[in-house]
Amino acid sequence: MDLIADILLVAGSFGAAVYCYVLAARLKRFTTLESGMGGAIAVLSAQVDEMTVALEKARGAANGSAESLAALTARGEEVARRLELLVASLHDLPEPKPAAQPPVAPPADDDKRLRFVRRRLARDTMEAAE
């Protein structure tokens, strides 16, 4: 009986050794940085770091744009208030008096003919036809 127990114990130990060997080989392939899952994890980690930096830059730019937009909005509101005040003050002005029209000259001799002058455009302003 002791012999059978020892044989089973040796077989169990041998099976555990084979299992550990196979598991070590799989783990070695899993963690290789060039081609295995370790390489993929390393690449993804680098991409996460780059995206974090890009996100921080974008956040800084957005905050700067928001501050600039708030300042421009405040400035626009101030200008709008001043324009409203100016328009309100224009209503208090008196109506302008119509200006005297210059006297109309009597028509000249009707037997004189009007002369029309035609001028040619400069060549550089004309479009070229193709």
C-alpha cells in the first residue's frame, strides 16, 4: 500500500512539475516586450501618457479661450451701454434747419450740343479672355 501511495505521490509531483513548466513557458511568451502582450501593454501605456499630455494642453487652451471670450463679452457689453447712451442723447438734439438751396442758373443756349467723352480702361484692369 505504501508503494502505491508513493507511486501516486511521484506521479502527482511529476504532473505538477509539467504543469509549472507549461505555465512558465506561457508566462514568458505573455510578457515579452517585443511581440507579446507586454509589448501591447507598453505601447498602450505610452499612448495613454501622450493623450494625457494632449488633453492637458487642450484644457489649457480652452481655459485661455474662455477667459478671452469672457473679457471680450464684458467689453462688448460696456460698448453697447455707451452706444445706448449716445443714441438716447441724440433724441434730445433739436431738428436741423434745412439749408438754403443755391440759386439755379438759367439754362444756357439750347443750340450748344452736349459733348460726351469716352475713356478706355487701362489694360491692367481688364480681364483677359481665354
